[in-house]
Amino acid sequence: MELKVKDFESALKSLEDIVVQLEGGDLTLDRALELFEEGVKISRFCSSKLDEAERKVEILTKTSDGTLTEEPFPEQEEGTEP
């Protein structure tokens, strides 16, 4: 089974759709297993994209001497956009 998603956002949307279908419970066992397998692949894709983003952030936050500076993300108030 080939992964059909190309970016993180579409992968996440596909994963959400799969969860809704599985939670609905109106699937045959074969279809549920097929969706579960697709969901696992998409989940791994998302995880690798997040790991890649983390590495990029780490590279961008290194100081000139090679040490990392830890700066927390600013906390958002509820109801505000990022």
C-alpha cells in the first residue's frame, strides 16, 4: 500500500478521517484492518516529519560555539491564534 499523503497537514487530516471511520464501527474486519494499517503508516510519516522539524529547530537554535540555547515557546492564551 503506497502512502498517498505528501505533507504533514494532509497526513494529519487523513489520520483524523481514519479515526472517525474506525470509531464508527460500521466496517468489516478486513476494512478496519486495512484502515488501521494505513493509519499506522500515516502516523509514522507524521512522526518523521515532526522529528525532521525538531532537528531543523535545533540547528537554528545553536549558538556560534555549537551549544544549544533553550528558549521556551511563548505560551498562548486560550482562544488566540498561533
